[in-house]
Amino acid sequence: MFGGEFFLGLARLLAESPSQPPDVRDAALRTAVSRAYYAAFLCTRDQVDSMSLIPFRPYRKCGAANCEPERNGRLPDGGRAHRCVQCVLRSRGDDALALAGNALHRMHKRRTWADYDRLGKKGENEKDRPSDWPAAVESTLADADVVLSALRSSVPLNPRSA
């Protein structure tokens, strides 16, 4: 088993791949965005889920249904965990973690576009759609570094009591 940070290494390899046919290059760049996001998300989720979320104060901009922890104080399963992890980082009262939560939010939006966007499809969030995938990869890799650095340097997020 490997940790989430291995996905960041894969994202960097995909981003630095030499010349490829345009359709393969586009797929490699989109995959790099996705893997960089999952590196940051999985590392954050694992750290948050190994610690108590109680007391947990949902970030005020998040809908309660999207960021409430489970009754056992653990992160919810499935898609709700993505928003919940962002909210936990933003609600800890630590500036570096709040910035990491914002970075994770930006990365999640890019990852959604990278994984689900089809050419020619218009969506309600068209303004958020990356038009320059190399720049989106660069921004996503930088955001991943922000998140992982904040996790490494932060005070524990409220360890579970024994």
C-alpha cells in the first residue's frame, strides 16, 4: 500500500512528459490535475480521519449537509468527504490550514473539470473551467504543495483521546 503523496510524484511525471500527440498530452495533463488533487485530499483525509473532529464547527460558507461529520466523529464516506475535509481545515483556527483548505477547494474544482468535462459541454460553472491545462497543472501542483506543507507543519488537528 502506498500513501497519497505517491500520486503527487505521478502527477509531476505526467506534467513533465515530453512531446506527445495533442490528445494524449491533454489526457496526461488532466490526469496530472486529478492525481495532484488526490495526493492532497488523501493525505489530508487520512490525517483528519485519524483524529477527532469533535468538537467540530462547520465552516460558515459550507452547507451543513455537506460538512457534518458522522455521529462517530469520523469523516463521511463518499463524495461528502471532499467538502468536509476542506471545512475541517478551514475551521481549525490556524491560518496555514485555512489556506490549505482554500487550496484544496480550488484543486477540487479543477479536478472535477479534468475528470468530467467533455469538449463542447456547457455547464453552470463554465467560468471556472480551465482553458489552459498546462497552467492548471502548474496551479494544482503548487496548491498541493501548500496543502502538504501545511499538514506537515501544523499542530495536530485535535488528536483522539485515548
